[in-house]
Amino acid sequence: MPNQKILYITTEMYPYQEDTNMATVVNKMALKMHNEGNDVRVFMPRFGQISERKFQLHEVIRLSGMNIIINDLDQPLIIKVASLPGERLQVYFIDNEEYFKRKQYYYEDDGSPFEDNDERAIFFARGVIETIKKLNWVPDIIHLNGWMASFVPIYLKTYYKSDTYFKDAKIVLSLYNEKDASLNDKIGEKLEFDNISGLKALDKPSFQSFVIESMNYVDGVVKGDEFLDGDLDKAFNETSTTKSEYLDVDSINKLY
């Protein structure tokens, strides 16, 4: 159905990331919906590997300048934007020098996860929500892709629950076989600072535990990868949330 406002929140998108199924799927979904006459926006982190010069990113001054408070620390939010190469589709990048200006996505050179991956995810989720509100653009559909994006519905249904801005938005979560990693044990304290508690994901916090947790906070779940691994597949089969098996890109509009 055309003339919908569709927000894609993702950690990966081609050509900013290559050779992953998520990056390819998000690119194709967003372009398909855009070309069918919908108002599409994409939000993703401005990871350090993304070349600002190559992809012509530029800062949006009117959207930047906010601070996100995480665990009582002010972190400046910088918003950058680019058009998808060769297309008239805008991609917004959530940036912060301390969190995203790194050579790797989530891991140190020795393979251990960054100690602050939890804060990076919180910053990303809240940064997207606050920026959308500042844009004064109310999405009809919010489609989540990637473990960091899974923090968005948790925040919308807890920290922002009295905020009516997103109350009519339908939230869809795509599941992918991402490499899992543990999150900082103190993530519970940081979420508690935002009055978020009682999450089952906090029993053993990890990328995947928050993706599984977020299934309880969305309107629909779909397989982003055709076959899911282990606990993710189990959670998909057991969730009471409306769900869909894998859909090819040509069929993705059935979700909306």
C-alpha cells in the first residue's frame, strides 16, 4: 500500500556494509517501498568503517546538538545524512565520536566485545527516537533490523510509554543469525536509570537476549534469514506475537 511513512532502523545496509544478508535485505526492502510511492527513511549507526567522503555524508545541524543522558553522563548526538548512492532515498546516521569512531563494529582486535556495547545500543535507540521526533515525521511502520535496533521497541514501550508520538505506529522486527556476544553486566543499572527493569534479557544479557526480549514489544516478527539458529529459532516458534516465515523482498509488503 503506497503513501505510507516507513521507518527502517538497522545496523547494516548495503552499500555501507557489504556481503551480509541483512545489509542486502534492508537495501532491497527500503528501495522497493520507496519506489512504490511510500515515504521511506532509514536510520543506522555511523560506524567508523563507513567513509563519509565516499558516501557523501554531511551533518544535519538542525537535528544535531541534542545530548542523550546515559547512566548520568551526557553524550552529544550528531546526525548525518546521505542519499543512497544513485537513489533519492535518505539514510540518516546516528553518530557520536566516543561510541562509533572505531575500526571495528562490536569487537576489539582480540575478538572480545567492546565493554560499552550496551551503552552504544542505548544511545542508538534513544538517538533514533529523539531525532524522529525532532524531524516531526510520524511513521506508520517501524521495521527493525539488527540487535541494536531491538532496543528501540523496549524503550518505546517503557521509557517513552506516556509519549503519544509513536502510539499508532506498527512495529515489525526481522530476525537474523547475528554473531552473539555478552553485554556488560551493569546494563541493568543503566536501564534502571531510565526506569526500565524486570527484563528477562537481563538474566544473561547479550545481543541475542535483547532481540528475543524485543519480540514481546513489537506487533509482528518475521524471519530475516530463511533459517534461524538455536535459541533464536526456539524463541520465534514460541512467541505469541504475530509472526511470519521468511518472505522474499517481492513479498515484504505483505507485512505492511
